[in-house]
Amino acid sequence: MHWTVGKVKITEIVELETVGSTRFILPLASNEAIQKLPWLIPHFATEEGRLKMSIHSLVVETPSRRIVVDTGLGNDKEGRSVPMWNHRDTPFLEMMAAAGFPPDSIDTVVCTHLHVDHVGWNTRLAGGKWVPTFANARYVFGQTEYQYWRDHSTEPDKAAVFHDSVKPIVDAGKADLVASDAKICDEISLIPTPGHSPGHISVHITSDGEQGLLAGDAAHHPCQMAHLDWSSTVDTDPAQSVATRRDLFSRFADTPALVIGGHFSAGRIQRDGAAFKFSIQT
């Protein structure tokens, strides 16, 4: 899938798709509750009310940059809390190359946050060592986000992610630790969207009078637009995540802005009473 925002092209490279296996993330999103939101069906949920989600990377091509936003799960990783995320062996990089994006052609990697499913392909295993996957890229991490996980990755699964997918980038001298509102290039800037994680950022695209938003995990699924209080079980600060969703969706609702989530595909936000809904953009 790909979309355009002015002169910027966005291509979605899907690593993993799931249907209905997300209750551990959004426990309030019962099948019955989802069926009461018919605008979710069929693109974002099944007729039975099971959520459709994906883990994907977004390649953002501007006139001057080729950027990967979020890098999924990766191969050969260990110590993950979800069993199927361990020891993966997938042709993800080959898929990227087939789409026209070989790793060496990427000059920038932006991680909206440093959770397991957004940093995995930062590194690859070579000769028993974790090395940067995108050898010619600068990796952009929010400074607040990086410092938090550097100092708080004490649980075994968090430590594994930091040490195999984040620290090697810093050790290689390829990390740029930036403010949560930094400007990456003429068309790309960051928006602070904390709550899901302490330094979570979203990516704002502006080009030729058009706008796009790569929201990361400010919302895991469009159902959270209708139920702003449905926070994820892995949100660091659930109350903050609710406030962030309200502010973020209010900013882009009822505009032509193209919105893409960290786990759902593109659409546009509309106001719906005191909350919002989402319409697919093909």
C-alpha cells in the first residue's frame, strides 16, 4: 500500500498481520463493543467484532530523504514476552528491497518510541553481533524516550529489547537523540504524543498544502477514536494517553489530513459527537 501527501510518498511494508489476538493490548475492546461501531467493519474489524491489526514499517520518501518510520519486530531476537516474536525468520528485508527500498538506500530511521515491535529491524545479526540494519542511516530517537528506557529497562524482556535493538545503534555512533518536537527535514517534523510511553512521538508531514500524520501508538486501533478512554495495557501513563489522543485527534479531525497508525492503515479522522471515527483511505 502507498499514499501521497503533496510531494511525499508513504509506502507500508507489513511484517505481521493479526486478527482477534489483541485482547491483551486492548481488554475493553470486546467483540460486542466493537460490533457497536459499524464503521470499523470490514477494514479494521471482522463482522464478529475481532480487531484487525498489523505490525509494519512506513517508508517515507521526501524530495531529499528516504526515511523508515518504525522497524517492527526483526529476526533472530530473543527474550520477547510474546513467544511468537522470538527467533523470527522472515523475508522482511527482501520484501522492502522488492518494493524498491534496499536497506542501504535508507538515510534516516525514525522510531516513534522504543517498544519491542517498533525497533526490531534497527539491527540484524551478523557474525554473532547486532549491527545496524540500515548502514547508511542516521537513527532518530526521542531523547526523553531513549533516556527513560536506558534507565528503566530492568525487566528481562525490556532489557533484551534495549540491548539488541537500541544500544547497538548508539554504540555504533548512528543515533541522533532529538527533542520531541524536532524538525527532520522541510516536510517532516515531530509532535510530542506521550502517554503510551514517556517520550512517544508522532510524525507530522506537510507538503504542497497537504498534511499527514504517522501516529505511532498514540492509538493502537481506530476503536480508540470512539472510546478515548480505552488505554492499552502497556501504556506507561494511561491518563496521559487519553489526553494525548483527545488533543491529537482534535487537531486533525475534519481535515483532509491522511492519518496512519502504528498498527492500522490509512484514513481520515472525523468528529462523532464527543469522540471521533475513522474512514479508510485506499
